[in-house]
Amino acid sequence: MQSKLKKFIYLDHAAATPVDPRVKKAMEPFWSDNFGNPSSLYQKGIEAKKALESARKNIAEIINARPKEIVFTAGGSESVNLAIFGATRMNADNSPAGGTDKHGFGHLITSAIEHPCVLNSFEALKKEGFKTTFIPVDHEGFVNFTALKKAVRPETTLISIMYANNEIGAIQPVAEIGKWIKRINTERIQNGLTRILFHTDACQAAGFLNLNVESLGVDLMSVNGSKIYGPKQTGFLYVKSGVAIKPIIYGGGQEGGLRGGTENVAGAVGLARALELVQKNRLKENERLINLADYFLTTAKKNISGIKLNGPAISKLDNQLFRLPNNINISLPGVEGEALMIYLDSAGICVSTGSACSSPKNDPSHVLLTLGLTPKQAKETIRLTLGRMTTKADIDYTVKTLAGLVKQLRKVRR
Ligand SMILES: *Cc1c(COP(=O)(O)O)cnc(C)c1O
């Protein structure tokens, strides 16, 4: 329990963000007042349906899509599962051999540093008989484009590359990959091969980057609410018109038949409002966060010996972004990240080791290992992800506390 008097600094916005009060306010009417089922045909149902469709329209406008291309889900993991399983199974069904197309089962490509919801979906499909390839990244965390190009086979049906990484903040060249896929698809179709679908997991990107699906050239895009000051267990999958996928949740035909179940009206309204708010302010906020992250690193380097940033360099303001503005992932040789995290918590500072999703197991992060860190080095890291409430004073306090703890912990080990 954090005492009210104690300083409390939350630096784990890549794991969860507080719900924006304006989001909460927008959702409020849909709990006890406008509670109708959007499928009901009387007034209360129609009201709910109207709110749901208005949320869909707002999201579509922000990402330059059409409302019917937005499928509401219960979060990022579900969107990703729907994209990957949905596309793969539809392709298998449509193949000339009915599930086993003439080139064998479908082949799927992703990067080695994806979120577990992508990696484990791939592993599950592999067990079902589909072929998978995991593309390596360079020492900064950027997908190796040459390896990606080489991995494509005649039977490839899906490429899934995350927009921005949750652990090291590396932003992948999604638009460039999208353009290349479009080009090879033209040739493939002429040669009677399946069109490759392109999915991007944009859960970490949605708060900071351009989500225009046309310029990104994606067929499928996953976004969630909990990383953008919206409610947890809300999200959507963008499914480009003409792209056929199968549902993973069967039910009453909601969401264009792609997601059965009574819609989370309040959640959809909240998600739309959250996306609108983060996207409207993102350029200004990005600049503020980059300055803070840069300030953190400069100050930390002056006060802590051996500190090293993992992933791409902190972005320069006027240039294109290569790293999420709020992400700092640092190695502190001789200091266990797990121990540091616990001591920082006692000092009222929340950070994470590697990623929240894999930290309970205390396995070294697969992302850091892929970057070339040894298991020992990968355990000597912490991730700080700044947010809307983070101030310069928070950074000063964090660096001071961190410097003291690192000194103590290094002494204990000697
Ligand atoms: C958080 C996250 C997810 C999963 O989203 P949930 O809403 O927790 O299911 C997927 N991908 C990335 C990159 C994430 O950061």
C-alpha cells in the first residue's frame, strides 16, 4: 500500500495507463442509464446502438478507415488473436485443397520480438500444422528487412510485424513493409499465388504514432484501450474491406459476424474517446516526453556508472521517430533488475523489468536476448515508461533514488 503522504511516481505506462477522467465521463451514461442491448429494436436498444456506431465512426475517421472496417474486441490480445487465427484459418479454408492448399499449409512470418500474444498465437498455429518463421532484429531492435524478404515463400499467407515494441520502444518501418508487401502481392496474384495479408500490432504505437491505415499499407491492425488512457479489456481490430477472416468467438453475429457477444458499449465509447484524446495531442506530448527521456538519460549517465540504453537511441525532436518517446530501457551492470524494481517500489517509484507480461516468470526477456544481451545482462535491466503526468521533478527524484540504490546493491554484491 502506498501511503498518501509518500511520493508516488508511476513510470510503467507501457503496462497500463490510468483512465482519463474525460474518458470516464464519456462512458458514464452507458452503465446504468443507457444500458440497452444494441441489438434490441426498441428505443433503449437503438440509443445504445447509436453510441456504439458513433464510437466506431470516430475511430474509423482517426485511422482513415471506414466504420465497417472496425471490429470491437476485449483488448489487444484478442484483436491480435482474431487477426492471426482469423486470417490463417480463412486462408486454409479457401485453399484449393480445403485446409491444405497445394503449397502445403499456410506459412506465417513475424518478428522475434513481438508481444507474447503474437508469438504464442504463432506457436499454437504451428502445433496445428501451419509453418512459421520468426525474423531476427538488429542490435537496436529493428526488423531485418533482408531476412524478411528472404523468408517469403509461395505458401506465405500472413506477415505480422509490430508497429512499436513494448520493451525497448523500437518503431518498425511499417509503412515501408506495407509498400513492399503490396508490390510483391501484385506479382503473386499474377502467378496464381495467395495474397499475403499484413497485420500490425499497434497497441504500443496508438498513443504516439500516425495510425493512418492507408499510408501504413496494412490489412489488419490491432489497438487496445488500456495503453492509451482508456479502459482495460477494450480494443479493436481494423479489417480492411475485402479481407476475409474467420471469427474466433462465435455468437449472435455481432461486429459483422466477427465477434459474437453483447457489445461493450461503454467500453467502445471510452476507447473511441481515449483514442481521440491521445491522437489529438500526440505531437506536442511526444516532444515533451522525448525531452524528459533525454533528460533522464543524461542525468542518469552523470550519476550512475556503466548505465546503458537498450534499443534505439532517444529520438531527436525534428527527425522521424525511431523509438517511442516515453520508453527508456536501461542496463545496470551488477544490479538485478528484479531487486531494483522492488527497492524502487519501496521508494514509491513503479518501473518494470523487461515486460509486465513475462516478469512473473522472471525469465530473461526474449526481446533483450534477441538484441544480443546475455541472460545475465538481460536480467540487469529495468524499463521506465513515462506518461502524461510525468514531470521533470519526477525524473530528478527517480535518478537520485536510482543512483543511491544502484550504489547500495553493487556494494552488497561485492
Ligand atoms: C499490451 C500489449 C498487447 C496486449 O494487449 P491487452 O489489451 O493487454 O490484451 C499486445 N501487444 C502489445 C505490443 C502490447 O503492448
